Amino acid sequence: MGHLEWTEANDEREWDVFVVQNGGSVFHQWSWRKVLEGDGGRPLYLACRNAKGRMLAACPFFYHEGRHLSYLESLPETITGGLVISRELTDTSQVITSLRKSVDFSPFNPVVEMRIKAHQQHIIETMLALGYHYALTHEHYILDLDMKKPDDVWNSGFKKHDRQAVKYYEQRTAFRLARSEHDLLALEKPDWSLYHGRIFHADFISRMLATLGDQIQVAVAVESGMPIAGFLMLFDHPKVQNRTVYLLGVRHSVTRNIHSPVTFINWKAINWAHENGFRYVNFGTYGLGQSFDVSDIFYKLKERFEITLEPSYEFILPTSGVAYSIAKSISRVI
């Protein structure tokens, strides 16, 4: 592979072309960077190039700045992040090893480590083989529409009461997509959510809608002119192979009813995704072990939609010149 060099990326178009061609998610694109920057984040987007200047990998970071020491995170407040590596490379170890050497720790640049999300199996396997420290942080709840089509979910995942709930709302409720946060924010008393964090904040939602273009929609279930359930739907770029729909910020009204409007709106969303050529539906990320508690709503979600669980790793790479033992000690402090 020869000499590799990681440098800061500044060409928005080149970055997006690379991440889209190599399977990067909507969160890897430059537009998501603008969303996070609008919330005060400071980015460091790194590109790996060979001796001829050809881009071989990309890793988007944002600084997490402490009082004295800092670390880089890929990516904060985001379902997916981490490395995007050229599909043409069969051995990714050199690319990953060279990444930690791209940032030198010094009193003038007190970045002690890189924290990198990964749920793609080939990257996880390489990082484990390289011996990097890691934590299992959460699980992705993913429906593979090639393996489980909506009819399969209806016939084998749904129980009788799930089918009754869908039929109940089909008679009185409309499912629609809109590019406005007003329908979502009209649910003033959300009693639970499938995704937690600042993504609920009105200004953050508005910024996403203003920045992500046709890669975001608001999905709502409307009854008698009023939304009773809703969430954000983010979409991978149309040119990404095996595109994913991400369902974020599920909310529903607190009106008492034996039937859940969330089952209905999730059902409509997976049908919409299937009809529009998406491969995966990502229902969000949840804590480890929740899917095994039969009384937990996330266990029921997994069973109902025949979801596959993908564990998400966070790998810790000490920056150049910082020993593992020092980095681990400092990490506990910051």
C-alpha cells in the first residue's frame, strides 16, 4: 500500500463522493457536519491518502474539549460514525494503524485519544486484532428488508393484537411524510422515546430539516387532524449500496387506548421503506441487554418486527506519543 498520510479534509464535494461510494451513512456526509457545527461543535475531518494523493479512507471527528485535555469523537450525538474505508482495500490494518499517528499529543494540542464508533464487522474485526481497547456501548435494532419483508413481519412477527392495532388505525388514521417539525412538536407530552438525546430539541430538529435536504422527513400518524405519533426519518444517499432508513425520536400522544399508535406508524414506515427500495430500517440504538428482558418495550419491539441486533463498539486509540497506560488514566479523568 505504501506511504499513507492522514490530513484534514476541506473539500466538501470530494468527501461526500468518497463516503457515498464506499457505504458511508447520512451521518458521515458533510451536511451532518454542518448540523453538529450549528450546535457549537468543532470538527476535524480526516482523510487518508496514498503517495499519489488518492483518498483511501475518511474519519469524521469532533473535539470533546476538557479543561486541560481533550479527545476526538466520531461522532457525538450520532447513531453511526467512525471510519469509511475504500471498498477496494482488502487489508485495512495499515489504514487504521496510521490513523492514530495523524494527531500528535503536545501541550499545544492536548488531544490524548480518539474514540471511534464501529458496527461494521470488517472494521470491528481489524480493530480487535490490532488490540485496541474498546467498550460495547449499545445495540442497533435493524430490520433487513431483504431477509424479512413486511409480509413476513405481519405473518410471523406480529401477534394477533399487533395486527388488530394496525387495522384499528388504518380505519381512522393517516400516515404521511412532511418536511416540517410542526407536526412532530405538536406532540406536547411524549411519554417515551426510542432515542434519547438533544435530537429532540426544536432548534436541532429545525437545523436538520434546513441542512439535510431530501435526506430527512417527518413521519406522522394523524387522526382527526391531530398527530398522535411521529418521528424523524433520515435516509442514506440514493447512491449508497444497501441504503438505510433511520427512525429517530419516536413520540406518541398519551391518550389512553388499548392499541399502540407506535406499532401502526412503525408498520407504515417499514412498508414505505420497502416500497422505496431501502435495504435496512434502523430503529435506533438501545442499551445492552434491554432486548432480553421480556417485560421491556424494546424486547417487544425486537420480537414484533423480527429485528436483528448489531452491537456497537467504541474503540479507544491513543494519539501519537501517548502510551496506552497514560491514555487510559487520562481517559478516566476527562
